[in-house]
Amino acid sequence: MALKTFNLNGEIYREFSEYCKKQGISMSKKIENFIREELEHMKFGGRLSVKRFTKLLGKNEMDEREHSFKKYC
């Protein structure tokens, strides 16, 4: 494991952190798996679009019963 530092918008971090706590999920694992998926997309010549990225991390997804990152847990 490696400890890394990222600069994030404070409000976005706070909201996502609260969401993860309420769902009992690991924020670190979600981010790691998201990066892993992004690398796979890049290897095959594609990237996650801004729309898909926003959908994965978007506020609307947090309000739904099933969280949008369930496949990363």
C-alpha cells in the first residue's frame, strides 16, 4: 500500500465521506477501484467520459438506495 495525498474540493470530499460512512464502505477502496477501472479503459483506447465520471461520483447517485460504486466494494 502507498499513502498518497490529493487536493480535493472540501465540500465534495465531505459529502462523499459522509455517504461512505453511512453506507459502511471504504472510501479508499472505492477510489482505488475507480482508478483501476479508468486504467483499464485507457488501455483499450477509451476513457470514462465526464458524464460517466459525474454519474459515478454525482450527488444524485448518492441519494439512491443502491450506491453507484457497489461494484467497487
